Amino acid sequence: MQKVFETILIGLSTGSIYALMSLALVLVWRSTRVVNFAQAGQAMFSTYIGFEISSRSEVFWLGLLFAIVAGALLGAGVDYFFMRVLFKHANSGPAAVVAPVIATLGLLGLIRSFVGLTWGGEFKSIETPASTNGFTIGDSTIPFSPLNVLIIVTTALILIALAILFQRTNLGLALRASAYAPEIAQLAGIRTARTRTIGWAIAGGVGGVAGMLVTANNFLSPYSLDLLLVFGFIAAVIGGLESMVGAVIGAFVLGIGLTFILNYVGTSLVFIGGFTVLILVLIIKPDGIMSRGKARRA
Amino acid sequence: MIRKTARKRTWFVAALLASAGLFASTLPANAETGVSSSEIKLGITLPLTGAASPGYNKIGNAMNAYFKYVNENGGVYGRKITLIQKNDEYSPQLSIAKTNELILKDKVFALVGPLGTANFTAVHKSVGIAKRKVPSLFLNTGFSGFASKKNYPTSFTILPSYAMEAKIVAQFIKENLTGKKLGLVYQNDEFGIDALGAFKDAGVKFDVSIPYTSGTQSAATAQTWVSQLAAGGAQVVVFFGVTSATAPLLAVSAAAKYAPQWILGSVGSDPLTLRALGVPVAVLNGALTPAGNPSPNDTSDEYVKQFQEINAKYNNADFDDYVLQGMNIGLMTVQALRAAGRNLTRAGLIRAMESKGSSFASVAYSPLGYSKTSNVGHTGYYMAVMDAKGDRKPYGGSVVLYTTDSAKGPVVKSNFKRPAMPAKGLPTNS
Amino acid sequence: MRKKILLFIVLGWVLLIVGDRVDELRVYQGAQIAMYTIALASIVLLTGYSGQVSLGNGAMMAVGGYAAALTLTNLQTPIWFAFLMAVIAASLFGALLGAAAARLSGPYLAGTTLALAVGLPAIANQFTFLGGEPGILFDVGFPPERLGEDFTQYKWFFWIASSIALVALFITSNILSSRFGRTWQAVRGNALAAELAGVNSSRWKILAFTISSALAGLAGAVFAMNISLVAPGAYSLALSFALVTGAVLAGISSLPGVAFGALILVAIPEVADALAGRLGDADKLNNYLPGLIVSVLLILSVIYTPNGPGENLRKLRHKRKAH
């Protein structure tokens, strides 16, 4: 019984990080109809900035703050200087369908090379903001630490902040409106292009948090966030790519599910488990668990 | 002897070249590929970028630093050594492409210290190392499959194989840790499979056994290993895998206050890399590891002291096991080149390795197994204990060396005394 | 048709001559170019014609490579049979994946195939008969003796790879210029209209996926021959990305372009090496420059010539739409 409990706790911590990445993907998808593979690169870059700040100042939170800012700026920059140009040029012909996807891949490679040129390929690690020593219950110590709590709490705070932003503010309304019906939103006087850039900025900031939190428990290299991108994507697909709530639920389902596979089946089946979930969702409920009507096509 | 040239010409030109080669070989001037009167060109492929690069990416620069030192002190019979490093990102495809460049375009004389099991397997077959008779010295992998003079006639290993390592660990457990509950975490590829067989042969049974797939290691995965080990009550845990898996395993164990007697395989136990991965150094305290070399911090060791000086002057990298290994490969390469004589040829180099290789000075404590019938380098380990700073000392205070082979041979304690470091680290052998 | 056969025969003859004139390094690179040509043709068919984005072509190549290697090592068959098995295994696998893929619009498919490419090593390591990390040797043997003692191994690879590539390209070009190619284009352009015209669009998409996978599998087997090995590390995510890059650079819907794309893929590392040498020999520069060049090329070409040399065609169609 204790093992089940442990598994769920760790799954929640893992799921939190997936949730942030998957939210970042969904935010961009809703506004731009692009699955942004460069998100892993943007998050990695932001985390390197966070690493620089936190290792100089020896304050994790300052690093996190800078990672968010860097992520937001980079996200906005990518949309403004890159996606707009792309959509202006590659808007018809056989490549129109594939151009955005491929462009984000190119961007991932570009950011990776840039990070490699700047910081090199060595593993970096960030001072953890909280102890990684597990809690002791009775006379046994469980592999669930204050750091895990911190990850869950930070994620929860960000989710709440996003919920308030989207439900209670004009900006949130504008973001939602331009995601669901861009033409109508435009007619209603919303500057959809600017709103979209803001959406990218939020996604970038959230991705930065995901990168910092996952690195706090692990290490950083130009390749260290690739797996996070894949799991974030799977979580987003479980949620249907459209729904932010769905993405978060999908992430926790995936996080807990994979931790169960880890604890009860074996490490080598984790990835295969994740992939199987992805295929099953796509076959049984391709519009995700949150779908009501038919999802829009790209 | 007809030399295989890289350029493809017509029959006529080939025949001309061949006779020219015959003629040239009788002259004192040297006409071997990659060797001129003033230079010897060597090549290495290794991961300089990519997920597998940390640690390994320091080996090439360390070798280069040693060669620079030798070059400034007269080179090898007046020839200066040039080392060409090529980045293969640990991908077999790139290893082949880059080795092709080394052999066909840069025309190196020999390969030294190429890295990676799959990488060298692919390179050896596709590039045709044996057929082209290119010497490949000091392969940086412990895969026991390379220990075959028949299949790899021009290649020589340096590290003791994973199989040897596991046999020695098994022997050590039988001698020192009987009656304890045993756990094993291993990467289920050539690291682990070799190890598994060796433990089985030695009659060591594990109460908890956890295989993992390369690439799946992470903090989350490690948490599950730890809960399984703790649940099984393992008091001694043997680990055979790479450093990126050791790191989360030890970190998570420290977090969960699970402290068995660790026995870490040599591949995954470099303290500096572990520290760079954020492992609290204290968890290493008391961990056992089979080791071939002295600690890179042991300045009382004549080899380490000399290499550190060279590193400070020519390389300026953090001096760790990888740098030590790179320097040592450099040292052995220079001895091999000297042993091959002034009239340097590929065939001569291989003959020299076979006839004189076993007497080379090397930082590792165990004997070298090179002979006419064996391409195996070091053949043994001692067990070391790590301290709270991540430094290692021989278990029990002094080095107890075990030697063995990769097959069914026995594990024996050995009194072998390694040759002394050549004065100033500059070999004078011939 | 007869003209096309003649063209391919002339092409083969030119390759034969060129293969005899250049040095061994170039001969090996030629074999790699032939391999990439087949792999890129598979992407052109899938993405350029049928409009589906797959980032998992490396995985499909792996299926072919492993099938061929297992056939060769376990059954000791002739080489051609190993290549045939590669095609069969990959097309079966492709049909399965295509069935799932046909229901997916662009981004879902891209993400799913990406996940496949990332996860492939884990899957390959899962089963011991696949040889784990070190992989399985794939040995097509030495060239036949009657070709002469001077006939190198690489030349043998080059001959095999080029012949396979020529045949594969010939077949592909015929498929693409037939009713198949036109139907795919129709489904890609407007699936709804195609459905109204009585075309079962998902069946056609599955067919495209199957044929494309067969080509990728074939390329995977040729790749295995060139590197004499199948191993998870060889069919990496980087390979999948490189293929997409090559296809975009070549013009994603242009079959003749694939040879150009393949040439670039092989040339980039060398160009980058030379460039890095010129810019000063800093370690970091050497290591990350190739990636930088590839990414910049990919981004520039996807923005400015998204449809490759067939750009004019696109503009024409654009004009017609405007009317």
C-alpha cells in the first residue's frame, strides 16, 4: 500500500513537469496551429539562462525568474521574427502543410547549436532549491523529497495564475477568442497578431519553468530536454491538443501511469508504455479526453 | 609488398605504383602512409558533442597535450606527432564517415584510442581496418568481443573487459562480503550481459536484480530502482552501467537515506563526472569500485604527478580519470611508435605491439597481455574505496591486484609490479 | 516510358564511369548519396505528394535495416533476398502505422512519428535478438572475384547501392506520374473534394504510407550495408531530422531533386569542417558548426523556397486560385 502511495506522489511530481511542457505546446497550438517542436529548445535556452543566474547568485528562485523572462522573450521573438515571416512566405503549395512543423525543427536545431557554441556540451547542474532527501514516515524513508513538493507547488501556482489570466482578464478573453475564432476576434477589434505573440510569450515562460524544475532534479545539456518534449506532446494529445485543462489532466495521467510502469513493471518499458498510450489515444479517441465536438483540423 | 593505396587508378598505374612501392621500401627514406621525415599523423574518433559526450570529450585533448609535450622534447625519432580528432557524436554512421576521412583523406598512419563498442564494430567491418592493415591501438571500450586476434588482427584493446571486471567483483564479493543480501542494477546491453554471465559462473546469486535500458536512466527511474532494492533488503548493491545512470541512482539513494555497500562498475564511477552531475559527493563515501589506474589525485604516484604537470602546461583541463586515460594512451602510443623503430611502417608497428607491447610503461597497475596471440591490454583490477571527497584509495590500504581473462580462466591475486614511468614522462625505449 | 528507361540506363552508365574515376572516399560517399536518395524519395512520396509529415523515417529505415540484417545472419540468404525482406517488413510496418496515421492530421502525425523516432533505441534494446546497443553485423561479403583484385569493398557498396537506387527511383517516378500520384495530390489538395469524387482518402493515405515505408526500409537496408551494421545508435533522431532537411532542401515534391538533397546531406559535414578550419580551430566551433549550418539552411529554405525548385509551379497555382 505504501508503494502505491509513493508511486502516486512521485507520479504527481513527474506529471507536474509534463503538465508545464504540455501547456506550452497547447498554448502555441491553439493560437498558431503549429506543434512547436522548438519548445524543447526554447525551454533549454531559458534553463541555461536560469542556470547562469542561479549559479552566480546562488539563488534558485532568481534563476527561475530569469528563466521565465528569457523564455517569454524568446517565445515572443520566435513568433514575431520567425513565424510571421514564415506564414507570409510559405502559405500555399505542397509545403504549406509541412512548412511550420519543419521550420520549428530547424529552429530547435538552431537553438541547440547556439547553446552548444555558447555553453559547450558538458553536463551542468543547478543547485537544488530544496532538499532532495526523502521524507521519513515512521521508520522508513520514501523517495519523495521536499524538492518534489516544491515542484508540485510551483506548478500548481503557475496553473492557478494561468487560470486567473485566462478566465478573469481581458487579455485572457482576447487570447481565448483569437484561439477559437480568429476572424471574429479580429472583427471584434482584438489585435490577433499581437495577442498571438503574447500567447507565444506565455508558452515560452511556462516552458522555461518546466526546464528549470526538471533540471533541478537532474542535469542540463543541449539534449537533456528532448524526452520532456515527447512526453509533453503525448500529454497534450491525451488532452486533445486544444484544451489547456485537458493537457494538464493528460500530463498527470501520463506522469502517474508511467511511474506505475516504472515501479511495477520495469524501467525498460517506460518509453514503450508512453508510446502505446499515444497510439491508443489516437486510435480510440483521437480528439482527446476533453473533446466534445469534432476537433478542428490543421 | 604491394601497398593498398587509397586512390583508384587503372590497372597499369596500379601496377606501376606497386613496383614503385616495392622499390621504395628498400630505401632508407620512409614511404609509409601518414609518416614523413618530420611528422607522424594519427587519428581518433570520439563523441565531442551529443548525449554521450561528457567526460569522453576530454580524452582527445589530453592525448594531444601529451603529444605536444613529446613533440617539444624531440618527438619520436625526430618526427612530430599530429593527432587529428574527429567528432562522431557516438553514432556508428558518423564513426565510419569520419574514419574514412581519417584514413582516405587525411591519410593517418594509425588510429589511436577510438571510442565506443558499436562504433568500432561498424568501423572495423565497413572501413575494412584489418584488410587495409591499419593499426588501431588502445580501443577505448571494455567489450570482450574485441579480444580476438583472429577477428581483429590489427587492433589492440587497452581496458580490461567488462567480463574481467565482473569476474573480479564476483571474486571480491565471495572473499569479503559473504552472507550479505545482494542487489544488482545493470544496463541490459554489453555492459550488463558480460557481467551477468560472469556472476553466474562465479556462483554469486543476487536477491534483487534490476536491468535497465540504456537511455531510460533518470531521476524518476532511479527512484524505482531504489524502492525495489530497499524493498528487497539488499545490503550490497553492484552497479554496472554508465555514469549518467550512476548519478541519479546515488543521488536518489542519498535522498531516500538508503545506504547499502555500493560496488560501482569502473565505467560509471568517475567522481568528477559524478560531481558535475550534481551527486552529493558524500554519497560516494565508502563506495567500492574496481579500478585499474591510481586515483587522478594521487600525486605520490609518479605517473599521475608527471601527467598533471603536462596537463597544467599544455591542456589546462580539470585533471580527472578521462584526462589521465588520455595522457596514458599518449604515453603508450609513443612507446609503441618508438618500439616500431626509425623505419616506421604499419606492419612494423603491429609487430612491435606484439613483441614488445607487454613491457610498455602504463599508469594502470595490472600487466599488459599483448603478444603474438593476444591483442588484450590490461588484464586486471584492484578494488578501491571512495572517500567523502570522491577520491579513491585501495580497499584495505594497499593495492590488491586481481588478474584474469575474459573467458573461463581463474581470478588470481597478482604481485605484478608495473614498469616505472620513464624519466620526465618521455619514453626512451626502442 | 521508353525514354525514361533510356534515361536511367544512361544515368547508370555515367555513375559507372564516375565510380571508376574518383578516389575511394568519394566512392563511399557515393554509396551514401545513393542511400539518401532512396530515403528522400520516400519522403517526397509521402510528404510532397500525399501531404503527410513523418519525422520517423529513421525508424522506418531501422525496420528495414533490422529485417535485412536478421535475414542475412539467421538464414544466410543471398543479399538480394535480405533487401527484399527489408522492403516487405517495412511496408507491413508502414501499413500498420499508416492505418493509425490516416486518421491524423499533420501535427498529430508529426508528433507521433517523432515519438517513434525518439523511442526506437529503447525498443531495439528491449529484445535481445536485436543485438542491443552493439547491434548486429550486416555483411554483404567481399566483391566477387571476377571483378578483379583492385575492386574495393566500397566500390562494391557503391555498385549495389546505386543499382538499387536507380531501380527504386525508376519505380517511384512511374508511380508518381501515374494515377496514384495524381490521386495523392488531389487528396492532399482537398480531401473533401476528392471524397466527393469517390476517392477513399484514408485508403490512399495508407497506401502512400506503405509505399513510402517500403522505400525507407530499402534505404535502411542499404544504410546497414554501407555501415556494415545495424544498431540503435545508427538510426537516430538526428538521422530522421537530416532526412527531413534533405527533402526540404531538395524541394519536397520534386523527385529529381532528391539526388541534390542527398548530395547536400553528405557534403555538409565536410563543408562545415573546412569552414570551421578557416574560422579558427576552436573546439566548440568544430563541434556545433555542422548542426548550425543544417538548421540555418533548413530554416532559410523552408521560408524562402518552401516548395523547392518547383516554386514557379506554386506561384502559377496561386495565380489561378486568385481568379
